[in-house]
Amino acid sequence: MTDYEELQHEVKSMNKYRVLKEDMDFFVAAMRQDRVLVWHVLEDTEHLIDYGGIVEAYSQIAVKIAGKRFFRDTFEFRITSIKQER
């Protein structure tokens, strides 16, 4: 397994995540300045495409994250929910 594949596996198994789908999801993520990860998901596999960043803009066609545009119908946008222990 390459370093990239190991890191990808670690990110997938780290925590639960929430998928952004609706305009309101992207709006809330932008307002909260959540870090959004970009994934390419197929039936039998998924790949982390970009570690993303904050949503800068969105439309029905694409989402702009950290200066890059990603098509909404091609990619999946996720926010990880990290639970901190006290």
C-alpha cells in the first residue's frame, strides 16, 4: 500500500462524515467555515480527490473550494465530524 493509499484509508476510517448535497448544506458549511473534503465515489470504490477547504462559492453545477471548482454531479463533498474527548 502506498503512502497515499494509507492516508486515504486513515481519513476514511477516522470518523463519521456528513455528505453535502443540497444548497443549504453548502451554505451552512460556508458560514461555519467547515473544511470540506472532495471524494470521487463509484459503486465499488471511493477515492479522496482533494483535502479541500472552505466553500467559497456554489451553484447547481459546481462548488468552489480553496480556489478549485468541482462538479456536483461528479464528486461527493464531505465534512468529517470529529468528536473530541474531554
